[in-house]
Amino acid sequence: MIVLNERKNLERSLPSLSFCDEIIVVDSGSTDGSAEYARSLGCVVADRSFDQFGAQKSYAASLAKNDWVFNLDADEWVTPELAAEITLLTQTPELNSIWIRSRLVFLGRIFRYGRESRVRVLRIFKRSAGDFDRASVHEKVVIQKPLETITKHHILHYSYPDLPGYFRKMNRYTSLAAESLRTRTSTPAAFFRAALFPAKFIQFYILQMNFMNGREGLLWSLFSTYAYILKFIKAAMRS
């Protein structure tokens, strides 16, 4: 797990990992007591300045004693049912990677409809079979010869507990995404993307069925559309 000022989230996520042989936390300069809290629970805590998500997580994985690695974000929670399932699957010698189903919890509501209720992420893998890429954002694990399966149970992703937290995270992620887009996005292209706001909103809200998630689904669709456009505008304005 990589963290920066995640103390509140760690109080939920770290206890859900009690089934693991060891818990490794790589901290990049927290000032809210995240590192101290993790140590108090017996976690292995290392300090590393943040450069890229992929590189940070690769470093964390390199500290593991065992071959199997489970990558969990600080704002995620492992249900007891998923923990039991993971324990069984990692004892299967024919596997080297495990995809996990994930559901978004947005402003306290578990999304049971839409794309956010059907997310699948490769989170468990053998270090001898692969590693994280070096993407600045939206990093992924690359497995050379995947022997994989997918869980029946879900991680719950408590990514945005309140609106201020959402906008802080959105600003950070759109800035990181803009870095990778900068050489490929012109000002006219950015404003063309902005003109697509109604179409993107329809995609998020209607086509992806977020209207079934109530008020939170409406807000999620509006904010997701805004974030999609903002990263292109940021890329163009700094080019």
C-alpha cells in the first residue's frame, strides 16, 4: 500500500488486511500520522519520495518477503468474504495473477449499477510473473504469461467520502493525466473536448446506468464529465 496523509482511510483498510502474512506501507511524506498509525498495527513502513504511481507501487512490492503480492489502495476495504476467497486462491499453484471485482462507494452509497459496480482490477500477482508499469497515473500490473482468475466477491472502494475530498483528488489526478497528454493535445482539441460535455454526460449517466444509483449517481456523472474535459484543458493550457 502506498500512502500520503491517509490516516482516516487506514483505520478502515489496514484492519481488513489481517489475513495477510505481512502489510507493507510506503509513505511519501505524510504529516497526519499515517506512518505512525501503520507502525502501531505492526506494518512494515518505508519512506520514499513520490515520483510515479507505478514506480511507487513497484518499490512497495519489492519489499515483500513472499512471491504473492496484494496491492490495495488506502481508500479500499476488503470484505471478510473476499479475504477468505483470496486465501484459498493464493494456495492454487496453477495461478500467478488474480483479478478482483470492485464497487465504488461514493458519498456513502455503494454503487450497485453502472460501470463503477462492474470494475475488475488486477490486484494480486506473483512478483516472479510480473510487475507494475511506470505510468504516472492509472498504473497497471503487467504479467508476462498470465495464469489468472477473477474473484466472486468485491473490494469496496471508498474513494470520495465527501465533496471537498472528491475535488482535491480530481484536481490531482487530472493534473497527472494532463502531463501524459501534453505533447498530444492542442488548445483547439481541448476546446473540442469541452464541447462534448453533453454527450459525455449522457454516456456516464444514461448509457452507463448511473441514473440507477440515485442522487449520488447524478453527481458522479456530472463530476466525471467535468474531470474528463478538465484534463485536456490543463494539458493544452500548459503546452
